[in-house]
Amino acid sequence: MSEADPTLRDLEVEVEADIQLDAAGAVPDDDELDWVLDPYEAQAETADLNSLRGAIQALEGDEPPYATGS
């Protein structure tokens, strides 16, 4: 990550932390314990976080997204 936008860098740090917590199966805060964990929702959140990380990396990269090798 060379000349990254500080806002994108901060967002990337937060997304990476959320992905790591998700992968570790961390227990949510006490306020969130009242909610029943929906496996589909957890899976969708993981996919959303990975998509967001990919979008951040595409914005920071030198190559345009979906570049073809023509």
C-alpha cells in the first residue's frame, strides 16, 4: 500500500479487525448477547466484509479493477 488515502487505510484496518474477530468466533459485546445468532446472517456478514476488503484493495491498487489481460 504505497500512497493510500488515510481514510481508506483506517477503513481497511477496521475491516481486517472485524474479519479476524469473525474468524476467531469472538463473543459479541454484552449488549449484543440478547440477539440470537442467525447462521445465514453471520455468513452474509463475512461475505460483506470480504467484499468490502476487496473494494478497498481495488481502490488502493495501481491496476483498474477487472482488468483484462488483452
